[in-house]
Amino acid sequence: MAQATYPAIVIQEYGGPEVLQIANVAASPLLAGQVRVQHSRIGVNFHDIYVRSGLYKTLALPGTPGIEAVGVIAEVGEGVTRFKPGDRVCYISAAYAVYAAERVIAADELIAVPDDLSDALVASSLLRGLTADVLLHRVARVGLGSRILVQAAGGGMGQILCQWARQLGATVIGTAGSDATADKAQQAGCAEVIRYRGPGAQDVAARVMELTQGEGVDVAYDGVGRDSFDGSLASLGWGGQLVMYGQASGPVAPLEIARLAARSSSVSRPMVFHFVKQPAQREAMAGRVFEALRRQHFRMSEPLEFALADAAGAHRQLEAQGALQPILLVP
């Protein structure tokens, strides 16, 4: 009997979008405690671009990228009692192998998808929502009266942070590099949007201090990295915290720790995967994200959908337009 196969994107070498090639790969056997998930929607993220380009050499080649998906359980292995075939599930995975029609994965890594939320909505928001939960509730605690700075506030992650923080009672100052992203940041609830590029560009830290009467912000959220780090650090108030969660513009230079003494500042670099290792913690986080979606504490734009075989097109779209709206692959 011929071995079963399924379509997947396989990278043979690091490079541009053209290295994302569709191939038929052999189906994995189902072991005890595992399930086979047939993907319905796959999230496309900047992390995937960094993996594809080789900036992150965290995927062994040849290999299949991707870190989040939604799907339906097709088969369960021995000992699996929590799920059954036909159940809708979602997950994020630091082990990659998600740009594929199916995936064999341990059942205890999965999150049940609520009946009232669509596959497209969950796939558009899972990774970013879980990340926002970590940033707002775990790494720093944002609430009524908090003042925060969100760099690149009009991007996909920035919009979620701004909206959710506003719902928690925070005053949000955002930054943007274009008219389009400035409009998105304004719509996301920023009290003020600082243009850091183009006509009317301002010094971010100087403007933050002006807006806060010299007090600075409690927390600065920065997923940009090299280009914005110094401005984020200089925007902090006494005992403020700089939370770096990405490096879209490139890695930050080594930090001289004595610089933090100027305002008793702190810097953290969280990774969402470290916070979802324990099932109970992961379920609580997902529950907060799903409830936030229901209550529209943050809203997701309609996603752009690409066929799995056109993963290269999805990457080109993300690189050209940024994360103004979610991008999904459909197997």
C-alpha cells in the first residue's frame, strides 16, 4: 500500500519568498497522546519571514515553517480523551511544521475553538492575542491610569495592544511611520499618534515627555527593535519598563546596563511560547483572548486569504504592505 501524503510548504534553503515551495510529504504515524489535525486556516506572521530569510535560523532545513493554525481533528491516538474527531481546535507551536494541510501534534498542546468564533477570526488573532495577553497582563500589568507607549501602533500587533490597553483603562500614545498606519493607530484608540517618519516627523521621546509633562510613560511596547529602541528607552518615566517583543527593523545593539540607572528603568524581552507551556496557563490566556474578541475589546480586520500553494504570494504581501490586516493560508 502506498504511503499517505499531504501537501506542505518545504524550504530547502533560506532566501526570498520563492523558496516557499509546495511538495507532497509523507504523513506521520499517530502515536499515543497525539491527534491528527486537518488545517482550515493558517496564520502568516513576520516571524515566518524571519525564519524563511534565515534571520532566525531556528528551522532545520529542509523544513516547513509556520507557527499558528486552526483546524479540525481527523484522528485521535491512543489515550486521547479530551478531543474527538470533528472537534475544532487551534494552536501555536515553536516546533513549526504548520504550513501544511495537516499536522500530527500532542493533544495537550491544543486549544478548543469556541463554537461562536470562526476559524478565520481565530487564525487571524490567536498568536497576536496571546502575545498581547502576555504583554498586558503578565510581563507588565496595564490598567486604569497606566500610561503606555506603543511603537508602530498601526501595525497588526500594535492595533491589538492599543485597543485592549484602552479597554483596560490606559492612556495610549502611539507612533506611526505613514498616514495609513497613523489612521489605524488613531482608530485603535491612541490619545496621540507621533509620526516618526515622513513630513512632520517628530522626536518620539521628546514628544512623549511633552505630552506627559516630563513624567514619561509607565511602559513602552516595542516590536520594531533597532530603529526605535533608544526612543522607547528615553520615553520611560521613573521605574518605567521597556518591553521588547520583536525586531522588525533589526536586532538591538548590546545594552550598557548602566543606562537603565538614569530613571531606574527595566527592559524585558518576552517570548509568548514560554508562557503557553503549561496547559492550564495556556487555557486561561486563550480564554481571555476569546472573551476579548467577543466583547470587541480588540477587533480584527477582514483577513486576506491565499491558497497554501501561494505562500510566496502571502509573504510578498506581508513584506510589501505590513500587518495592516491579517494574512491567512487556506490548504
